[in-house]
Amino acid sequence: MIQSMTGYGKKEKRIGEYLISIDLQVCNSRFLEITLRLPDILLPYEEEFKRQIADRLARGRVRGTIVLNGTEQKAPRLQLNTALLRQYYEQLLSIARELKLRPQIALTDLLALPDLFLAEPSDEVASPLIDDVKVVLEETLAEVVNMRQREGVFLVNDIRNHLAIIEQKTTEIEQLSLANRDANFSRLQSYLQELCGELNFDQNRIIQEAALLIKKLDITEECERLRSHINQFQVFLGIPEPVGKKLNFLIQEMNREVTTMGTKAENAPISYLVVDLKDELEKIREQIQNIL
């Protein structure tokens, strides 16, 4: 089933003494980008959560927040980074000697410097929580996927409406082209005869040249290829896997055929229809940017 790339999910669930709240927002992106805001106690498990998200969401910019509320948590263990503390102290002494200052470095001054204390999360608290958080995260992801699928149904219906209009206008263009073929042939034949003037050219040769020019202006092949692309588009819309990149490539090919038709057209009604085709293709292009 075609899915939109945008989606939203939010779950809040009390498990034991904790209230677990998870919020996920997904928007368009060429690749999968995941940014999570976690409480300190869950930071060691960030990569596990990202892998869980990646298993369900193939593309998109994901922004998530996980919040834990509950009873008093066991305080994390603090470890003093003594190596960094010594480096701070030695650097300060070095600068004081260089500037010929009398150093007055108190321990309280050193302890105010950043990154001296490392907090080690309490495994006794985090370990029982991790499975519970994953359960709530999976439920939140299910909400995101459901929203993506609902949006995908809307996108597919809208795109198919535009494809139907393109197919109808392609038929109109082809009919106009066929109807004008004889008139264009006569016009080109008269033009060649006028160009030759009184020169004694074989009439059969003039007819052959006019026929060659008409063939170069013929857009039947472009119409057939455009219909083939429409059929392929419909096939992609029914594939239950990410097809956004394939659709984007296909819409470029369709645009190329329509551009060629507009270049060859020497008929105002056909030119107007070509403009309509380009407008419909642009509407589809905008929609497929949001398809997974």
C-alpha cells in the first residue's frame, strides 16, 4: 500500500510506577533522519530506539521525544574526571607562569569548569524500563504508519484523477494531430512548390519531401509512450513497497514526452492542451514528493 511520508503518533501509557509518553513527528526527506530527545536514564539505549524506528519507517525526517514520569528515580552514579581536572589545573598554572601572575586557584574554581563529572545511569532502574519503553514506542510507530497509510490512500486517489485527465487530453491531442495531418501535408507541399518556383522539380520528389516533414512533426509515438508511462504509473501505485523515487523518475519521463509534443505541435489547440498536460504533471509531481 502506498504511504505518505508525513505522519504523527503520540502514546502515553502507565506501566508500573512510570508514565511513559512518546511523541513522533515525521515529515518529508530524501533519506531517513532520526532525532530523539531522551531522559538521561535512557541515553545509553538511543541507538536501539533508532533501529526500532528505522525498521518501521524507511524514509522521512523523524523527530521524537520520550518522557518518563514516575516515582523518585535512583540517582545516577557520578564519577570525577580526574584526568581532565589535572589538565585544567596544569593549563591554568602554565598561563599564570607565562603572564608572570601569582596563581590563586581554588578547588571550587576548578570544580566549576565543564565536563568534570560523568553521570553513569543506574542499570537497576533503566534495565526494567527499556522493554516497556520499546512497547510504547512500537505502539506510537503503529499510529504513525496508520496515518501514513490513510494519507497514502488520499494521494493515490488524487494522482489517479490527474492521470485520467492526462490520458483524456492525450487522446484529444492525438485526434487533433490526425485530423490536421492532411491539411499540414497539403500546406507543406504547397510551400515546397512555391519555394522551388519555376525550377523543374519532380512532383513525386516534392510529395516525398512533404511526407518526410510531416513524419518529423508527427506526435503519435510521443502519445503512445505517454500512455505507456501512465500505465506504468498505475502499476507502481499498486505496489506495496516504497515507490516514491520510481514515481519521481517516471514523472520526469512523462514531462519529456509532453515537452516534445509541444515542440512538434504547429497547432494552437494542441499547444493549449500541452500546457494543460504540463499543469497536470506538475500537480502529480508535487504530490509524489510526499510519497514514501
